[in-house]
Amino acid sequence: MKNLPTLVIGAGPIGLAAAAHLYERNEDFLVVEKGERAGSNLLEWGHVQLFSPWQFNMNSAAKKILHNTDWIEPEADKLPTGKEIVEEYLEPLSKLPLFNGKILYHTEVTAITRKNKDKMKSTDRDESPFVIYVKSKGQTKKLEAKAVIDASGTWNNPNPPFADGVWQDEDLKHRNITTIPNIQAEIEKYKNKHIAVIGSGHSALNTLNDLAQVKELYPETTISWIVRKQQVQEAFGGEESDALEARGALGTKTHKIVDNGVVNVFTGFHVEEIEQGVKGFTVSSTNGAVVHEVDEIIVNTGARPDFSFLSELRLKVDPAVESTPQLAPLIDPNLHSCGTVRPHGEEELRHPEHNFYIAGVKSYGRAPTFLMTTGYEQVRSIVAYISGDVEAAKKVELKLTETGVCKVNPAPKQLQIIGVSDCGDGSSG
């Protein structure tokens, strides 16, 4: 297996960072990407500004390589959008000569196994190469690798709006919006309509603030915010206590539009049913609360990992969080309300399947607290281990910014809660 590459799934920030670290250690690699270019998923929310500045959104190994070219590094303290991450960082990186023939675009992984061994076979399993089935241009091909780093993310597997966590109707997934829509670019779709936003994470807050701008121009626009939380203040996060100023500011802006009555808030609302009729959608909760005559539903309830193509590998996954059991207690939102995630790397991300790792946002399972800089440290540690540098793999150092979300703001007297609502615990920023 020594002559085989390490295969990286996904040409996003974490996938290309893994490739850069592999290159730095003279390890052969191959990247497979479902989209047509590096950072394809980021472009789907390209209009959204990140909370963290450029200095936290670029990988050290990738920067080192780029600095050997005429690349101009973005200003460290500037807040980039998703589109800027792609155009000013990922695209220049992916087009470097070291990636020639090393990134396969329009290539989707459909299954991973071990050569001549299904999940049950243990003899010489660790010494057998991985076989990766991919679909490209309508054909299925097989690739071999000595190690696999799955950095495919969760963007294409959104959580449903329903409180029980099940997409009751697959057609409903296509009839509703499950992204962070570029509302300013599609203002005709939303103006003077009744829009319901389901979810209480940062994606939902971004959407609400964009809709508030539409309502300012077109006062007949109605915005309903459906959340599971009993107190809407919990969704505002740390506000001024957040060490990431932009993240705190987003909570403060949302707090303000709620206080000013721009948004109709339905708290304690566990979505039971969504029906489409002549006058639009009707959203019903388990306790009988109803939101009527909704023109558009935006489901910002986060996303979850897709394990469907990993069924022949030996994984160990926490039953609730869906991360590795070692990582779960560090990121479980049921256990953590504020503070930072302890530094973690290869050891916490290790599965029973030797040399197989899930990195990036997918490694966090259903937990909504992932930051890009966390993924960069993950792949640095993983690649060090794969290359045989166990000491470097164990030296994991990562300092994350405080969220301040354990601070709950008192409810303002003028705040009127119109229902009982919330569906969705989080999402990407």
C-alpha cells in the first residue's frame, strides 16, 4: 500500500487543507469533489459573511504553498463572505501545479470498502487498501487508497423542519428552501409575502435579518419565526459577550428586530405537520398552535452527516451526536451551553477502521458548533499520524473564541411572543 495515495473526499477548505498537509509531508494524495470547482458548497451561501476574520479561515500549510506564488494574502482582520473564501483562497490554491491531476471534479463517492473484504472480514484488514467507488460522467469507477479522509461536509443533507427529525415527505424537501437564500438577489420572490423561517441557529438569524430589510422596503411582507426554544432570547447567543464580534452582532441585530415587532415569534413550537393548500402552507405544532397562509418556508435547522456510502467500513459513532464517541462529550450541545471545545485531533477522531477519518463539519455529527479553524487542526493532526509522525499528531493546540451563549438576555417588556415555537437547534454560520 506504500505507493497508494491518501484519498480526500471534498475540495472545500478542510479537504484542500488536508491535501496541502499531505503535500508538505511528501505524501501522495488524490481529492475527489462532487461539484464543478473547489468550494462548490460554499458558493451556495456565497453571499453570507463569516463570523471569523480571514486569519482563522486559511490553513497554515496552504498559505505556505501559496506564498511561493504571486498570491496576495487577504487582510487578516477582514471578514470574508463564502464567495470570497472561494475566489481569493480556494481557487488560487486548487489551480496550483501541485494539484494538476490531483483533484477529480464532478466525482461523487458512492461506496468505500476494503479490497476483497466486506465489513465482516478481519484477517489482514488493516493491511488491505481501501477501494473507493466513484461515479463520474455517468460511469462508476474504482479507486484505491492507503488512507481516506472524509471532508465531504453536511451541506447536502439538511435537517428536516419536523420536531421528530424525519423528512415526512421527500417532495417537501424540494418545495421548501433548505439553504441560506440570497434574499437580496431574489427580492421579488419574498416582497409582500408571508415567509416562515424555521430554526434558531446562525443561518436562521442571517435569513431573518435579510428578510427584515425586505420588510423595510415592502411593509406588507410578513415574517414568522418558528423556534423550538421556550425563550427566544436563547437564540441571540452571547451578543456583546461573544469574542467573535460579528457573531455577537448578529444576535444583537436579531434581538433588535424582534424587540421592534418586525418578526412574529412562535416559541416552543414543535413542527408536527406542514400542509400546502390554495392559500399557501399551514404549519402546525404538536400542541395545536398553527401558522396560516405561509407563501414560502425557509428551513434553517442545520444539517447532519451522511453515512450512506460508508456502510462497509467499521465506524464507531456516538448514538446521539453522531461524531466519534471520543469527540461527542466535548461538543454535545446537551452538555455544553458556553465556553470552548477542548483541543482535539487524530486520537479523538479515530474510528475502528484503520486510517479512515471523518474531518471538518461532518466530524461534529449533529452538533452545530464547528468552526473552520477546528477542521484545519484536525487534518494537520490526522496527516501527521498517517505519515508516521505520531508525536506531531498528539501535539494538538487550538484556542477557540468564547461564545458567551451561557448568558441569556432578560426578555424585554415590549417583546410579544405570538405562539409557542422552535424547530432546529443550529446551523452553520
